[in-house]
Amino acid sequence: MKRILIICTNIIEHKGRILLVKEAGGYKVGTYSLPGGKLNPHESIVQAAIREAKEETGLNIKPEKFVGIYQLPTSKKGDNLTVFVFKSRIMSGKLRTCEEHPEVRFFSYNEIKELARKKLLRTPSIMIALKDVKKGKFLELSALRRLYAE
């Protein structure tokens, strides 16, 4: 195992469509993912989800529900990935692209299923999390408790 990574992502839905970002670099170039990224030191999981959404999309979001934790103990790169997924609502901001994500747009559920069929989703957790949302599988954010050093 190379690294242990905690990833915080958002399912951001608007008018029945889900926001995805297209990867511009790395070994997953050309694939789509939910807006999100790595947890930084001294940052809560919720703070990371909010920060990453802003950095990648220009949107200020509010996580409202906790969808789940999806683990990939051995990724293709040999990393151990743990992905926290939130159902988040747009609060403000203007949708924009960035260098790392040259395409940022909303897709229908069927379009995302087609991306998955073509193996154009960055990780299998995306489709699994979207299916969980469709089934109404959520936890309240209070299920996540932030502890502080004494």
C-alpha cells in the first residue's frame, strides 16, 4: 500500500441533474467524478467537502445529508481510499471550470449510467452512492462527530 487517503465528495443535484467534474490530468484523465478531494490536516470531513466543491466548481455548497462511506482498500495505484459522500445543496456562487477540471456540468442519472457503462467514471463508488441516494439511504450529518484534542 502506498498511501491512505480520505476523500470527501458531494452529490450536488439541481433540477434533477447531478454535477460532475472531468479530470484533466493523472492516470484517470478524461474520467468524471463528483466534486471533492483529499482531506487536509486539521480539517473536518464536512469542511473538506465544502472547500473542494468551491475549488472545483466555484459553488458554495451546504452538505445536508451524509450518504455513506465507500472504501477501496487497494486502488489501481495501490492506495487505500476511503470516500465520504455527502448530499449537498447549492447556496451561492457561479459554476465555473478550473485547470484540473476543464468540464464542470450537470448530467442526468441516465447519462451518468452511460458514463459508467463506458468506464468513464473515476471510481465505482460514484454509481453506488447515486443508487443509495435514489433509494433514500441517508444519515443525518449528526452521525459524524468531530472530536477535539484535550
